[in-house]
Amino acid sequence: MQPRKAVNQAGLTMIELLLALGIVSILLIAAYFLMQTQMSRSRDARRKADLEKIKVVFEDYYNDNTCYPPADVLLNCNANTLNPYLDKVPCDPTGEPYLYQPEADRCAGYRIYARIEEPDDENVVDLGCDGANGCGIGAGFEAYNYGVSSGVPVTTQAAGGSNPTPSPSGGGASPSPTSGVYVCVPVCNVATQDYADNCEVTFTNSNCDNACGSSANWCEYAISGGAGGGGG
């Protein structure tokens, strides 16, 4: 009588193999999204820390100079324009400079902005910058939604509103805005007809192409008091 052959049960069926591959794929996808979330939170933490560091430096600068730094001081990342207060100018993890918006009288105050990747970040919500318009600088998903400031609020608009239109000093009605024209006064604002006609640099985008950080793009006509004085 011949001995019975042992049945080979070590192999996996096709269904079992596909099931195992599916579970591994799900775990890999979950790990990928978790890693992406952690990386974005890490970048956001760096942005917040950078802006707080810059704010401390600006106050030290003010104590020595009774004024805040020039408008272009943050434009060149890793430059030494803040020496001796800071060795290198911090920049966003993307490599872009943070947006610095001094007041027309830069001794009176400033705002510094970054874009936080997590839209439900508690600091963004607390600042009132979690809407489509962010803090009032930029537009849509590109809006700056986090910032620090001194002498002025971080937001440049009422919650859910639009950027304020420059108004003349001394009372009276505000000039009518010019549709589709924006100027730096020095923050980006809808231009009145007088400003549009007399400002050397105008923009068609509601965020002024994020160019208001440079004083070269400011509307000197508005800042110097043209058309009855400009607001910022």
C-alpha cells in the first residue's frame, strides 16, 4: 500500500493575496496622508515662530530708532538686512519672503503676514482670518491668513467684508472706487479715480500681486495726502 501524499497548504489563494495587498495599500495611503498633515503642521509652526521672532526684532529696532524698519527689509530671504538684531532674514518654508506691510508712517505700526496651510488652525480662527478673504490681504486660497502686528490690527477688513476703500481726511463722503484698479497705500486697496489717475503703479488683482511690501510700489500721491489725503 502506497503512502498518501501530503497536501501542500502553504500557498495563498489569489483572493487572500489580493486582500493582503489591499490592506497594505490602505495602510500606506493612510500613512502618506498622516505624514503630509504632520509636515504641513510643522511648516505652519515654523511660520508662526518666524513671525514672532521678527516681531521681537522689530520692537528692538524701534527702541533704537523710534521707527520700524523700511518696507523692503524682509524681501531678501537669508539676507543680513536686520543685523545686528538678527543674522539672517527668515523666509517662509516655501522659500518666499514673508509679507511686511508698514503703515504709511512706518513709525506708527506694521503688519507681517504668512499663509498657514491648515485653514482650521485655531490661531487663524482667533484672528478672524479663516474666511475666503483671509486677513484682508490677497484673495481666495492665496489669501494671507495669519499675521502679527503692532499699532494696527492684523486684519485689514471687517469679518466677511472687503478691503477698506481709502477715504479723505477732514470729513465728507468717500470718493467712488474705480472698478478693477488697486493701489498700494501702502496696503492694497481699491483705488479711487484720483488715485488711479495719479499713482504710478496700479494693479488689476485685488491683492496687488503681493507687491505692496516694496515702497517702490506705494502710491505716493495717496500717502502724501493727494485728493484730500489717503487712508492705509
